[in-house]
Amino acid sequence: MDVTLVHVEQQGSSPRRRRTSQVDSVLDLHDKFARLCGSSMLPMLSRVDPYGTLILSSSEMDQFISEIEVEFLRVEDPVMKDFLKSALRLARECREEEEMKLRLDGD
């Protein structure tokens, strides 16, 4: 499960005129985040599909951030803690701009 911050540029109302560009990402090389989301009882994290894509808007970042912070306090694995710190950094950046989206990509 990779977490990618993307900037969305929309000219007009047609989806064909929408352009996205990757700003930053954090890679879940060992699928630990996917497993964490699969076992999470938190509403937003439990929506994550380890084989699909979930796109979150800047308006959803407060909930996403709070759920990641809860999981951060629970995990003991230093690799997972580093991943969550990076995901939090991207989520906080996404929250600041309406044109940003956070994309959670499964395998």
C-alpha cells in the first residue's frame, strides 16, 4: 500500500481535462501498512483496499490524520512508525490545499 500526494488541476468540468501530478510518495515495501489497515477498526483506515485505490480529498484529511495518529501510538515496529510519520507528513500537506489528493494504492 503506497501513499501518494497528488496535485489535481481541473480546467472546466470535463474529467478529460483533469491533470494530476505526483508531488511526493511513501512506499510500503513490506505491505505492513496494508495489513495495519486490514486489521484496523477505525472507519477510514478500514475502507482501504489492499488491492485497489482509495483517493482522499483534502477535506477528509482531519479524520485520516487522527486515525493514523491513533495507529502510530499502537505500533511498536520502527519501520512502521517511520512509514506512518511520512504518511502523516503527506496528509498534513494535503490538508492545506484543496487541489491536493492523497491516493492510497494497493497491489
